[in-house]
Amino acid sequence: MPTQCYTVVSHSVETLLSWVKSGEIAIPEIQRPFVWRSTKVRYLLDSLYKGYPIGYLIIWKNPDVKLKDGSISDGKKILIDGQQRVTALMTSLLGREVMNSDYQSQIIRIAYNPQEDIFEVQNPAIIKNPAWIPDIAKLFSPEADVLQIVDDYCARNEGLTQAAIFKQIQVVQKIIYNQVGVIVLEHSLDIDTVTDIFIRVNSAGTELSQADFAMSKIAVNEAYGGNIMRRAIDYFCHMAVNPEFYQVIEKQDIEFARSEYYSKMRWLKDVNDDIYDPSYTDMLRVAFTSQFGRGKLQDLVSLISGRNFETKGFEDRISEESFAKLKTGIMTFINQNNFERFVMILRSAGFISSRMIGGQNALNFAYIIFLRARYEALSSGLTERLVRKWYAMSILQGRYSGSPESSFDLDIRQIQEYGLERHIETVLETELPDSFWTGLLPQFMNTSSSQSPYWKAYQAAQVKQNDKGFLSRDISVTDMLIHAGDVHHIFPKNYLKKQGYSRSKYNQIANFATTQSEINIAISDKAPAQYLAEAYNQCNGGEMKYGSIIDAHDLKTNLQMNCIPYPISVGGDMDYEEFLQQRRKLMALKIRDWYKSL
């Protein structure tokens, strides 16, 4: 029979807050910043006031570690579920600042009306209304003079008895004596078990990833700078999306602004490229895998906790070494030259817009490939070729779409054993043989998803080959992808609807072409045989209806580069199903030629 892997205890709100203030329990900022609405804070306090349960908190004890002198250090307790609730109590009852979703510091002030016995979020009207105590945090301050507060309140509200108001305020103050259930998990539990427990207990349905637990372990380790490292990861990811955030850092987090991390990431303030906007999970995966030669974040959690995989014990020496190694990985990740060169390589493959990027894990491992190539001192030309081809292969084969951690771990271990170039060449030859382009890929392209990696790869191929838009003489696919051209249905949507085709049929990616808006509008619902015959007619002096192509050879070339099959390419008629089959084959061959050119 399995042994119980947790204990359940009850503690008062006052005790929990004192533990957080003293550092006995660490809030790892798993879900930072504070995301609750102010009204939810009011609701929490009202529940406590009425004696209602507010759900269990979950604490995961860090393992005790062996120090260099042979003594044992007690591990901190980490609050892994309940951060938002505890933070809500700290800001409302203790007046502590929290960081909101815009990374601005604020205090959520809750007001109390003793006459109506209700709580409300403080607002200008409440501040002006004498019936309200505008900030209940004053009732919980160590310097609070309750008698004076009652005197002042009654002076503002005539006809009230001091005894009645005093009694009401005393009831509010007893909130901090209410009991909260706490589940304490054993330090020996692995991440999968902790995750399972979290999901089962967490009534809000929130899920935590292995990256969340890794971030929690990083954040609570102040001895080796984990608290600063945690902010570096979080801030870099936020600045990548919102460069102006640097102003918030420099104004509100002076400690971090003076750190070596910030000096290495400040370049982001002048960058608006959104090709690669990593999340903290992405950043952790890349930094850890590239630096440690492992792909499972569970191993990172163990290593920074000091796990000795041979003795099964925990040693401070291993924790120190692991934090130093992870720091190197983070600094390498945020290095301007590394990051910008990697993005440049992606662009050189034809991925010029964030809308064309698919498969974030494929992108992450491509960056790992780049960093490993730098580590192995491969030439810049070889590095670029390996990164481009690996990313292309990864999205075409969905290499990291199923179990990314297992795939990361397998690939990085093979790279460790055989070297980067040899492993990549072996995998590319196995995953993308000649038969892939003529057999499997056309079948894979039987999809109606505009987010399909095959459509994105086709667009990248058109960019790389400098193709012009469908029926365009001068405007390229590149121009339209940058400046929002249309995706045209070669067999117009309404034309196919009238023939009874469903959405999944008329939206096949083999029916898509990147087109100028005015050309798309001019075509309207016409059959391809009709509008292409008219396009050829304008090449023979007829009415100009579609773009500015006036030479039949130029028109034929345009249709070929847009993979329009015969006989439609010469203005003839063709069955729609046959058209899809033929065009998929042509698109697959274009993708093949693109891939071989990378």
C-alpha cells in the first residue's frame, strides 16, 4: 500500500503571513505578476469574514541539503499553490505593494462599511463617503489605535454609538485568526507526482508545467542569485514583446537594473522584431538543454535542488554548480549577437513574419542548434545551413509536437555523443528522404488549416525564391506578407459553396494563393477558367482586369511560380478535386527545392 506523501495542517491567516514575511515560506512567483482583479480580493476577504473556506494552500518542501562542511541545511518551504490568495491577503491586510499585469506596482485597498457590514474595493467615491473606512489595512497595522479609529469614524458619522462600531471593527480584525488548510508535500516527490496532486486539489483548474516548478525552485534560492535570475528570465521575455518595459524596470526595480543580467538584455529596448518572442518556458528549455546536455526540465529541478544522481542525496555543491551553469545558459541566450544572428538565420530561410512561425518548440531547438554550433566553433556558413535545415525538417515532420521533452532529451544526448553536424545530417537524411517530397508531403498537405506548417513552409519557399504574388507583375509575396496582402482562393469560396463544397474543402491550403487585395476583389466569384482566360486576354491587348501583367510569357511564369497546374495555367477548365491533387504535388516540389537550397 502506498505511503502518504503529504501532511494536512491548519494555520491561521496571521501565522501564514508572518511566515511569508520572515521568509520561512517562499512565494516563488509561479504565476507572477499578480493577476487577480481587485473585486476578487474583496470577495476573498468577504469569504474569510463570513468564516467560509478559501481552499487549501499547497507547500512543497525543498530537500535538506548537505553543506560543504558536512552539516545539513533545512530546505525552504515553497508555496506552489495559493500565491494569488496569499498575495491578495498581504496587499489588502498589510498594505504591501504587488505588481499587476502591466508590471506596475500597486496596493489593492479594500474598504469596509461598519454600518452596512460590507466590503468594497476602494474608489474615489468611497474615500469621500464618511460611512466607509477606506483602507482596512490600517486596522491590522501594529501601530493601529482602534479607539482612535472608532472616535474618528463616529465623529464623521453622527448618531452612532462607539460601542457598536468598536464591536464591528473587532469582528473584522478577527479575520487574521481564521484557519486555512495547508497541504505540505514531501520533498522526495518528483515533479509529475506534485503536478498530479496540484491538478487534483486546485479547484480553479489551473495547470502548472515543469517549467513552473523549475521557476519556483530558481526564485526561492537567494544564496546563488536565483531570485535575480528569475527576474532576468521574466523581464527578458516581457521586453521581447514590449520593449518599452525597460522604463518600468529602471524606475521600479533598481536592484535588477544594476545587475549584469540587465546590462546584457538592455539592447531589447530598441528592438521591435517579433519573429522569436520566447516565453519563460522557452527560455528555460533552451538555456538548460544547450548548457546541460539534457532535455527534461525535471532534471533541472533536481540539479538546482542539489540532487546527486549517483548517491540519491542532495548536496549544496551540486546546487551551486547547477546555478552557475544555468546562469551561463541564460546569459548565452540573452546575448544580443546570439539572439539577433539566430533571428537573421530564420529570416534568411524565408520566415520573415511572426505569422509564418510555427512550432515554438521547433524554434527553441533550432536556437539550441545555433548555440551548440557556437560552442563547437563551427563556421558561420555551416551553422546557418544546419539551423535552417533543422528548423525546416522539424516543422515539416512535427518533430517536437508530440512529446517535446523526450525529443529534446533524445536529440541533445545524440548531439553530445556524435557531435552536432553528424547527428543533424543523419536525422535529415532519415526524416526527409526523396520519397517524402513526392509521397508523404502531398498527403500531409490535405488540410484546411491556414496555420499548417506546410502552408508556412510554402510561403517561406516563395519568399526565398522571390516569387511574385498571384497574377502580380511587380509585387512580391514578400511584400504582401509584410504589408498584409490577401490569401486568395484560386477556386473562389462562393463559387465552390454554390457547388455544395464544405468549409473544409474550399479552405484547403492547396486552394490558397497570396494575392493583392485589388486582384482578389476583381476575381470575385468567377471560375478559374474564366478569370485566367481574361488574364491571358489582357496580354493580347484586351481589357486590363487583373494586375498589370501584359505579356503571356510573364503570365505563364507567374502561374508556374504559384504552382498553378495544367490546364488551368493556360486558361483551361479543371475538376476541383483533381486541381487540389495536382497543386499539392507542385507545392510539395517547390518546398523540396526550397529545403535543398537552405
